[in-house]
Amino acid sequence: MSHPLLEKHRATLDGALNAIHTRGYWSAFNEMPSPKVYGETAPDDGKKAYESHLGQHFALNQPGETGWTGGEQSPYGVVLNVQYPVCDIEALIAAGEKAMVAWQAAGADGRTGICLEILTRLNQQSFELAHSVMMTTGQGWMMAFQAGAPHAQDRGLEAVAYAYREQKFVPGEATWEKPQGKNPPLVMKKHFQIVGRGVGVVVGCGTFPTWNTYPGLFAALATGNAVIVKPHSNAILPAAITVRTIRAVLAENGIDPNLVTLCVTDKRETTQKLVTHKAVKSVDFTGGNVFGQWLIDNCRQAQVYAELAGVNNIVIDSTDSYKKMLGNLAFTLSLYSGQMCTTSQAILVPAGGIDTEDGHKSYDEVCADLAQAVTGFLSKPEVAHAVLGAIQSADTLKRIEEAGSGKLGTVILAPSRLENPDFPKAEVRTPVLLACDAGDEAKYMEERFGPISFIVKVADTAAAIALSERIISTHGALTAGVYSTRPEVIEAMTAATWRSKVALSINLTGGVFVNQSAAYSDYHGTGGNPSANASYADSAFVANRFRVVQRRYHV
């Protein structure tokens, strides 16, 4: 008999399964923060729920609690002062392993139904989650709501759908009958049990603590594993709210809530001890290359799914929508102050310029016009603050200052500090645009996280495409783009992205931007270049998180 929660959410699951097959637009969770959608009191209730955590101990009643810690610093200058339980990692792992017994017994249907219920509950908390994401990451309100809540929930559901589909490919039992000619056939009964690999650890990032965490969290959970969520030390609250809700739903359905726990620590050695523990069989990570590569090299007992740094780039050959192209690029470079793993950093422009519907534009004109487009786009303070948000870390502020000093190239657009009237202590910066030659590889051929972009002068379009491919193959990228009116250029760029294995956006001039990724439709990363060793999500993202153990006997 199917699990009652699976039947309750059957339409949602069917919609997700259809979406990952057809790759068309579909969403289970509304992205607009509208009271008509979420309830008339939802905005106020969510804000009050978020505020109720400030200055308090965030109790989770987890095993092995030894004390309390916190220390999140809001990029908006808001005092958070939330304290979280510190737990012994051996106790968390042991409790998770114990809880896996009943979780396995729930079967794929039961696990899927409970995961769907969890995601529905999280969606009901979208305003609370959005405020927590905004204040810990520096995202603007609309992005914090969309990416931090419904879009993240969609990504979690996407992982659940893949997990369900892969598990349902495995039959529970079979009768095996082999003919023996004149003799009676050989007959055996075979049973196939899906078993989780073991404890999963999800290491969160400081900029997208739900959007980048939910895929691994729900992929591991839905396939039968316990999960320990280790959030970034400056973005704990969204993870804590998520874990609290998951634990509540598990308990309501007779599952030990210690199946999912929160591990808060600011000590690298504690995290290293956790992820290399012999019981940990999967690790999900989004962040910088140094620690990401350490995980890949040292977590030999686990499957590591890592999204690392890259140098996203765009080739501009020609366009028949010059102003719209510039407008699209201006938004791309400004969104969340470039603090996205998908933001374009290197814009490759031929030295001889480009052809447009307004006539030929020289390289210098393209540089000046893009700078003007960014400035014009951010000219209204309300637009600027909504789009830019705030700078998440001191390291990013230092990078912006260095770029603005001219050490990395000719400054085409200098950064400026904006005053946010709603948050006087917020660290807000406008984008930096730099010009450099293709030969200045040390300047642009490494990720400089934040609102820092280079307009790289290349010999011609063919050289630009070749350079784009080499950047991606060598340093990785999650996104690439091309603008051209010539089919042969688009074909050449397409072939280059197949070889370097990166997603390509062609002639974006409307309301879709290269740094946006839609759940169920876009493959976020390919796993084929140095920026990520997995795609988020596909079958490979879930299938290696469980094992099939069979038993057989004669009948």
C-alpha cells in the first residue's frame, strides 16, 4: 500500500516527474511573495517568526549537545545574535545511523511522501526563510524570497523526483525461471532491497544557504540516508530553520528526528573530521576551490559532489539588439553584486569591434557603452538596492577595492559605495568593469568573486571562442554566453561548449539572464569541467547515493 503522504502529494510528484522529462517550464511553488498566494497574514507572520529567533537560543534537542555558538554578521548591519547548539559529531553520526533503520523500512514511497510533506511545510515558511536568507547573505528582498524559498524548494523537489524515479526502476521482487530442456526449470525467488549508502553531509555556502543546499540534502534523504547539515558560519539561520522543520515532520511520521541534524562549527578541523568519518558516504559542497579540492582529495570513503569556482565568460561577436544586449548584461553583472557562481566575469570582445543594428562599434565603444548601461540601470536608488543587495564578506570587499584601484586592468567603471536608507550599516557596492588584453591572463583567468568583470580584448571572434574554450577547460565555468548574428559563429561556439562541457546561452536580450538557472529545466553545471564534478540535478546526482542489496532462494 502506498504511503498516505505520497498520495496526498501525488499531483506534485507527478508534475515534477513530468517536468524533468519534458524540461519545460513548471514550478510547484509560487515565486511571488503575494499574500493572495501565501495567505493574507503570511508576510507579517513570516517576519515575526524570523524576528523571534534574534538574540535567542535556537533549540533543536539534538544528541551530544555540549554548548552554544553563533556569531553571524549580517551584511545589512542588523544584529542577529542567534545561538545554535554545538554537538559532538560522533553523537550526531551514531544517532543518524540508528535512525536510518526505520527510514529504510519506510521504502521509497514512504521516504518520498515524507520529503514532499517537508517541502510543503518549508514552502509555508517562505517568508520566514526569506528574511533569514536576506539578513545572513546580503541578497535583496526579492532574490532572498525567490532563490531562498520557492526556487530552493523547487530544487529540493527536483532532487526528490529524480531519487523517486531511480528507486522505482528497481523492482521489489522477481521470480527467476531458467528453462532446463527436458528437466524441470530452475526457479528462484529474488528480492531487491534499496539501502542508503550511509550518512550524508551537506556543507552549505554563505551566499545561497538554501538554494545550494536543498539539492544534496533531499537527494541524500530521499534515497535512504541520514543527513548532517553543516552550514556556512555566516549563514546558519536558514539552515537551522530548515533542519527544525524537517525534524518536526519526521517525528510526526514516526521517524527518529535525528535522521537529520545540524552541525554548527567555525573550526575547519571539526568539519574535516566530520566529512572524513568512515560512516560518511556522501558529501555535498558549494564553495571555493581550496576546500573543495581538499574534500575531493581526502574524503576517500565518500562520494563528493562539489561545485567550485570558475571563470564564466561571454563572447560578443555581433548583435542586432545592441541596447537590449547591454541592458541584459548590465542586469547580469549587477544582480546580487555578482555574488553568484553563474555570474559572467570575462566578456570577450574582438579588438576590431562588433557589428550592430546601429552600425559598427569599436572595442572602446563597447566598453564605454556597457559601463553606461550599468550606471543607467542602477541610477535609481530603489532599483540599485533591490538588485545589488549587500556585500556578503570582507574578502569580497577587499577584492572590489583592489579591482577599483586599477591593479587588475584599466578601470572603465569604478565601484562606488551606496547608502541604503533602510539599512545604514549595509555594505553596498556598484560593479567594477575593467579592460585588459587577452594576454593579461593572470588578471582575468581566475575567479574574482563579486561584482568584478573584465572586458577582454581578443584578436577576433575565432580567438575569442578558442579562449573561451580554454578558460572553461582549464579553470571551469558554470555558464557561457555568445552574442552573434552569424549562424557559423553560434555553431562554432556551440561546438566549443560541447568540448568544454558548459551550458551556453545564446543572444539573451530579454527577461532571462545567463546567471539564472531554472529547476526541472536547466542542468545546473555539467560535471564535465573543473567548476563542478556533478550536475544539479540529473540521474547521476542521486543514483549513487543508494545501493541495491538482493537475496534469493529456490522455490
